Amino acid sequence: MTPDDYLRQILRREDAIAGNLSPVTLVLLQVQPAISAWAGSQLVSVTPSGSFAKGTANRSGTDIDLFVSLAWNTTEDLREIYESLFAAMQRQGYAPTRQNVSINITMNGLSVDLVPGRQQGLLTSDHSLFRRRANTWTKTNIETHINYVRRSGLSQEIRVMKLWRQQKRLDFPSFYLELTAIDALSSQRSASLSANVWAVFKYLRDRFAGARVLDPANTSNVISDDLTSMDRLQVCRAAGTALASSNWNEIVV
């Protein structure tokens, strides 16, 4: 079995369930009434915004991200929006936890991140989000994120890297990982899946620690700030270990 065959066999095993029985669809149906009751007439939409929307989801180890869009004329400030959604999830018995821009709940045994945002205008998909750790706000565009990752054509490479991250228990946020894989292969890309993944590992080992990664929807938003220098160093070291392996089954299974 070639390295490409080995990785594609793993990806087939990890194909995410699609359609009406997909985890993201079932979670959305379950949580939508609670969010609608909280937001009332200010709710614009609740939509998948993470791996399932981008085509980079795996059957195992994939969190579900739902973006909660509120109308541009919502009067509450961003902190109030964030905290009131947190309180609403508490009242529903979900035992939420605060993250940076999201609120995490567990539903059907799955980790679900709710990201509340307010439209910046009536005719734009740009949104303002509360950043809890910095006690400030940022502008972003979820549609831009989804399209950027989908158009990269690197869903298989990204899915392999996500499995590696999960199995090595690395702190490496998904969007940061996706952007990093795209950057790593921006100037070199092979027809071979394994060669591309290998190139990503080399980038992680040699360049990741000092690489500045920006939000494609807002270059003032520095995605690489999501990890500390020590967190990035751990990713570099894990990539170095992968590159020193003699078989792919030592890297990802």
C-alpha cells in the first residue's frame, strides 16, 4: 500500500455523515428553538460555520460550530449579546463554558461552539464579534472563511492534519490549522496527498513558530495570536517527530 493509499483509506473511514442525519443538522434542529427564543426578532440566522461548512470535517473528533447572526440594529452591545446567550444556554440546562469568541455546550455527546455576532450593516455579511480574552471586539466574515478554505482545494490534506492534531492531543484551533496548511502549500503543491501533508509538516517544524497568520476577512485580526509561543513550539516539536517517523502509521492512524 502506498502512502497515498494509506491516507485515503483513513479518510474514507473518517468521512463525515452528510444529509439529514449529519451531526450538524441534528444539533442545529435541537438548539435552534432555544436560540430563536433568546434572540426573538433580532435573529437573522443560525448556520454551520466550521469544518462541516468548509468540507474539512472528520467523523471523529470534530467540533460543531454554529454562527448566530443578529441584525445590525440589535441594541445590546457585543459583551451583552455574548453574556445573554451564555445565560440563555444556562437556563436551558446546557452547562455552557465561555471561550474567546464562542460559547461551548455539549449536545448529543458532541462539543458545540456557538459564536454570536452582530451584522455591521443591513446589506453586508460582515459581523462584529466580542473577544472575551481581550475584552474588545473584532470584525470578521464567516462566508469569507468558508469560501477561502473550500476554494483552496486542500480539504483532504487539512482533514489528515486535523486527525493528526486530535491523535497527538495538540492545542491547535481548527481555523488556524486550516490557514496554516493553505499557507504551507501556497507555493508548492503536489498531485500526491502524502507529499502535500509531508510539506505541511516541514512548514510546521521550520516556519510555523514565527509565522504571522491573518484573518482573510480582516487583516487586523491576527489568528496566530490564538496560541502562545509555547503552544506553537509544541506543534513544531510534534511535526518534527512526525518527520522523523519511518512509517505513516506512526504519524496518523
